[in-house]
Amino acid sequence: MNQTRTVGTHTVGILGGMGPAAGADFARLFVAAGADHMRGQGIAVSDQAFPEHWLAQVPVPDRSTALGVLGFGGHQPLEPMLQAMGKLAALGATTIAVACNTAHAWHGELQQRFPQLEVLHVAREVARTVAARGVRQVGLLATTGTYHAGLYDQAFTQQGVLCHSPLPDEREQLMHGIYSGVKVGDMALAHSTFVSVAEALAKRHGLQTLVLGCTEIPLALTSVPGMVNVDLIDPAELLAQALAQRAYRLVA
């Protein structure tokens, strides 16, 4: 006789709004990760088997601007992120995923202010996964803020993985694709811009792995035409899987 298995879960939270499309897509990735987890455990996928999870889509000042890399000042994003974290904690969340790579420049402050929560760190999750796969060098497509903060450089160095970044003009192209492409709905512009930089970076260093280190880049870049052997890693997908692992608890 087959044993009936139910799912015990922990409430988790998603800090989004950076931008809203990326936050909404992260919720989709989390649901997909939950379904995969249940299938892997031989549990029937049903509405009732998904964990309680809350998405906070809050207006947050631009992260790269706040880090001083776009040439003009801006309001700091920390305070609205802290306010959203407080709301998620009040709703019972025990683990938080921040659906923005650049926002992880404030990861330390978020974790310090909410020691009762686990705030996942996207770059560390990616670096551990990449290293476990035996990859020894990667290319990083990200925002200028993420490059400036060194989020992925630090995480990959700790795992013994060499991280290559685009040239300065290529970084500007990425920002153009993000701000004039994805954020305003011009996905064709975003796609062509991202493909151009991805091709140049991969060919320059002979790379087979590219990390799409901005939650909005995977929305427009799912493959690099003519480079079928290049593996595109979506950090949001890995972060969603990590959040699902924290959310699910199996009870016989």
C-alpha cells in the first residue's frame, strides 16, 4: 500500500518591486520550484500543497543610482526595503528572497535588522551551485551597481571560480537594454542588446557559462543565437529553488 504523504511548510516572503515584472516573474519561478520539489518527493501537486508565500511589490529607489554609479544622486533604497521586510515578518515569513541582484548590496543591513529571518543571498547561492557543477570560469551580465558592489566577484572567488565582466562600453549597453528595453516593455531592444554583449563576452574569454546577474535580463535573453553550447544561468531561478527548499517540510 502506498503511504500517503502530506507537506509541512514554512511561510516565506519575496521582496520584489525592483522592477515589478521581475518580482512577478520570481513568484512564478518559486511556484515552479515548489511543483518540482513535490514531484521529486512523489507528492501530488495541488493548490493546497503549496506553501504560504507573500510577495511584497514595493516602490524602491533605483539601486545602481543609490550606489553612485550612474552619475547622479538618488534616494537610498534601504528604508523601503526594511519596511517591506517588516511587513513580511509580520505575516509570518521565516525566510526572505530579494528579487533583485543589485539590492543584495544591502544584504548585510537587511539581515542585521531582522536576525530572526534568513535573508537568502543570491550571489552565494549561484556561486555554490556553479562550483558544484565543476564550472571554473563564468561571464557575468549585470547592472553597473552589481559590478560596483562586487557581489558576484566576492561569491565566486570564495568558491574558486573566475568571474569575467564585460568591457565598460558593454556594461553601458546592458544598462540601456535594462532601462530602455525591459523596464519600458521594449523586449526586442533588450534582446538584441543583451545578445550582443553575451556573444562578445563569451567569445573573448572562451566561456561556456554566462550568469544573467540582473533579474530583468532573463526576461529578454533565453538563449544566444549561434552559441548553443553556452549555458545561461538565471540566478532568480536558483534563488527561487533555495527559497522553496526552505519553505517545504515533509511530514509522513
